[in-house]
Amino acid sequence: MKSVRPAMLALALAGAALLTSCLKKSLDIYTPADSHEYIALCVQDFGPNCEALQPTVKTLSHDISILIGNSDATEEFTAYAKAHGLTLDQFLTSPLREKYARANIFPVGRLTTGTFKSLDGTPHQFVCQDERECVMDGTKHLFQQMPDQRTGSIYIKSFQGEAKA
């Protein structure tokens, strides 16, 4: 009977470790309070897409709208960096990272129908059917991820064909 106790203890400890890892904040089971917290969490879920945005987001007020891709974009970022003679790690510390971030952040709490400039100064035309869905520049579908957040917003970019706006 004594030989069973260490095995049971080991199993209990392994179960506790697994449960603790499952309770870690993640976008799968937790809705962030604002756009800043969303980006901090999405670094672990979506990788370089959010990693590229996070340093810039940290310097801004909470009343911002951020565009992100709808999945881990490691391959796309690696290819982009390589095309510019950089590794992914070099890209994430280069001026190109800031350029990317500023092109995907808008200094408004929510996007609505109209023209808005991203932080890099580029104007973009938005047509929003409702508070959850917009089309940017006629082709990029955007879906609001955090309808109940307190400040700021996150829009997931989906490029599934031409939009009819």
C-alpha cells in the first residue's frame, strides 16, 4: 500500500500543475478589460502580430482601436522580415516594427463609418454595418472582438475576398 502513495501524490501534483496552467489568463477563456490588456494577452496566443504592436500600445492612452490578424502570423512576419534582410527577432526590435504598429492603430475608441487616420497618418475609409463589423478601404473585413470592454477596441482583420460596402 505504501508504494501507491508516492504514485498518487505524483499524480495529484501533475493534476494541480495542469489545472494551474489552464487557469492562466488566455484569450480563449478570458475577455480583457481593454485593448491594452487584449494585446498583452494576445502576445502569448498570436505571437509576433501582437508582439509587434505591444511596445507602441504601451505608450498610448487606452482609447485606441487596434487592427490585428486573425491567427498566429509567424510565417508572414518571418517572410516580411526576411524580405527586408532581417530575422524575425531583428524585425521585432527594428523601426519596421514601429511602422507596422503605427499603421494598425487608430487614436479612437471605436471605428464607425467615416474616414480615420491611423497613427502613421494614413487615412482609411470605414463602412460599418453595426458596432461589430466594418469594412476598411472597401476590401478588408474587420470584426470587433471586444464588444463589452471598457476602453479601446480590437478589430480582427479578415481578407476573404472583396467586400461590398
